[in-house]
Amino acid sequence: EIRRFEEAKIRIEEMKKNNIGSSLYIETKAKGVTYAILRRSKNKYDININDFCEACRTRKNTIVNIVNLLEKYHDYFKPIYKKHGLRRKRKFDC
């Protein structure tokens, strides 16, 4: 599982470097990217967004906004998903 969090860290650094979501707090980005990584994992974690948000004390629309932002830049992140063995489909249901 450490690998998944390293992948989340890489994605956050990529977002920072390219000013993607620059108005969001880093803690919020970390939560949103962690949820996105879990959704894209080929391990198919059975994770419900409501349970995730409750555990992280974050509003659902905050996480959905980050997931949507990542999907907006899907073509940019697709090679990263491939490199780390994550599912590369453009959209996933939250």
C-alpha cells in the first residue's frame, strides 16, 4: 500500500508543477488524489465515496471536484496511470 501513496504523491507533485488545482489546499489534494488512486487501482478496492469522505472528514463535493479535475486533464495523467499499473479509462463512477 505504500506504493499507492507514493503514486498519490507523484500525482500531487505533477499537479503542483503544472498549476492544476492550484487554488486547493495540499491536504485536500492529497485526499482527492488518494481516492482517485484507490478507484483506479486494479485491486478494485470496494470503496464508497461517502465512507471515504466520512473517514477523511471531507465533503463529498470536494472529492468529486478533484476527481473531475483529474479527469479534465486525463490525457496528461494517462501515461502516469499506465506507468504505475493503474486503470486508464477516462471516467469512473464516484
